[in-house]
Amino acid sequence: MRFMVIVKANSESEAGVMPSTELLAAMGRYNEELARAGVLVSGDGLHPSSKGVRLRYTTGAPVVTDGPFTETKELIAGYWIFNCASRDEAVDWLKRAPFGPDAEVEIRQIFSAEDFGEALTPELKQQEDRIRKTVGRK
């Protein structure tokens, strides 16, 4: 099962404060451990919302709004994609992450083809396979 680990933003990440050398080193060791265990699929930090945009889709053309966005608790500062046998395993890995006080993460399972049942026709499954193969080459 794949899980997205969403690292929530805080006032420092939204202000563009970069992590300390010590935190970067600790996070690097943690990411190496995840990679060696075959858990880490991908992961990255995100620039603050002041460098982002939102698109809201309505009945007409999408409305584009430049950041920053005010509700920090609703923003993300980074993410990981984990490949784990269960949600509990993902939680166990996150308990070892080198976060400090007030950090918050959210773990959400990523849909797999089987989750869509009959709605994912053989043709749509083939299309999905082609897309994944193409993306995997890059």
C-alpha cells in the first residue's frame, strides 16, 4: 500500500525559514533509513505559499489566486510517499521522524487501481499502465 505523508506548514515554513544544518542532517539520515528499508518512494519539501497559486474551478474559467494563503494550518510544507504493508507501519515509521515540537503530519492512503472496482474498465487500466510506464522512464 502506498501512503502520502503530508507535512503540515507552520509559521516558520511559511516565512521561508530554512531548517538548520542539524535538522537537515537528521532528516537525511531518516530518509536514508526509509530508502534502505524500501519504504521511501519519493518526498520533497515545498516552497512557502507566497510562491504558489491556487486555481478554483467554477462554471466559467478557473479563477487563479496568487499566494500567500492565510490559513497556515491548511497548508503543507512537504510530503513523502511511503510504500508500507499497512497504515500502522506508516505510523511506526513516522514516530521515528526527527520532527520537533509542534510539527504535524497527516497520513493518507493512496488509491490503487483495485479500489475503483468495475468503474476502471480494462481500457482505462491499460491507459493507466501506459501513463505509469511513461512517467517511470523520466
